Amino acid sequence: MNNLFVLVVVIALSVGLNNGSILFPKNQLYFRNSLSRNDDVLTVHCKSDDDDLGIHSVQRSYEYTFKFGDSLLHLTEFVCTLEHGVGSKYSVTFSAYLANPYFISTGVIKLWVAFDDGIYLTDEDHDLVKIYGWPKK
């Protein structure tokens, strides 16, 4: 009986680790370009210890998003650089996601929004809060 229970738990966890899981949904980061100028493209470049997601150009009123799971072996962190302006004049590098060190998170949604005066953060339960200003590069 114990072996059957362990097998059921292992199968449930394995199913939960894929992208389509209802039981264990992936975490999600969103980056929205809400800059006032139509021609002001937001550049997003995110990295973790395991992945470099490349450079993405986000047009005004659009978003770049990706899904991921917390690592079982080490603390998951995504460090992202957001840039905009002629020649990427304005640039901010910050930790867009840092896992809780005591348990694995699932279904976390963070929305980072770039406005002319800085970068704001919200999640599904809160208003926008300004986190970073735009220092010049």
C-alpha cells in the first residue's frame, strides 16, 4: 500500500511540473510597455542561473511574458534589464523574481510596467507601485 501511495505522489508531481498543469501552474512574469511615445520601444533581457531568455523588443501597449517553475536544486531568480530611449539611453537592471527560500512557489504572477517616470510592479491583488526610476545609462 505504501508503494502505491508513493507512486501516486510521484505521478502527481510529475504531471504538475509541466506547463499545462492545473494543480501546479507555472509562475509568470509580464513586462508591459506603457511608455507615452509610440516609437519608444522597451527592450527586455532576462536571465537566471540556468537560462538566458535573450533580448526582446516590446512595442508600445504590448507585453513580453514567459512562464517558469522554481528550481528544486537552488533558489530561482530572474534578473532583468529594461531599456528604452534613443540608443537605450535609460536602463534598469533588477531582480524581477526571487523565489521564496523555504518553499517552491507555483502560479505567481508579476506584472512589470514601464512608464515614462519609471518601472512599476503589480500582481493580481494589488495596485501599481513604482519600484524603480529610469537612471541614464
